[in-house]
Amino acid sequence: MKATVYVLIGAGTFIFGVTAFIAARRGALWARCALLLIGMLGLAYGTLGYFLEHYRALLDYSARAYLDHYRTLVGAIAIGVFVVLLISGQITSAMKTRQ
């Protein structure tokens, strides 16, 4: 059950990041690259979470701890990049030009 959720999270954020990267053609280059980075980080988060849940019984404690640590780290970086985009106003300015 949890492994499926991680697959959906990884695929969803990757599709969101790539779609937003393509759709924001008039936005700043750094903002477009940040959206693409969010997509890649979401894919990495989903992959690490899937491996952590799917192979939990086969991994020893230290391997599980490393996978969990890096999964959390990748998720936090993705959230940080998204917050920087929100604070900079790039997302709101892109939404205003569409309307």
C-alpha cells in the first residue's frame, strides 16, 4: 500500500515539474530550472520511498536508516525549492499573465 503511494508521489511530481517547466516559457530561466528540479527531486523521493517500503524486510537497520535519511533530505530540499519559488513571486506572476 505505502509503496504504491510513493510511486504515485514520484510520478506525479515528475509530471508536474516537467509540465510546469514546459508551460512557463516566459518565466525566468532559474524559475523554470527550479520547477524541473522539483520534478526530479520528487522522482528521487518516490524511488527512495518505494525501495524503503518494498525491500524493508531484506535490508538491515543501517541501510533502512540511510534510505530513510536520504528520502527525508530529498523531500525537504524539494519543499525548500518550492517555497523559494513562492516567496520570489515567480509563480504568482506566471498565473497573472495567463489570466
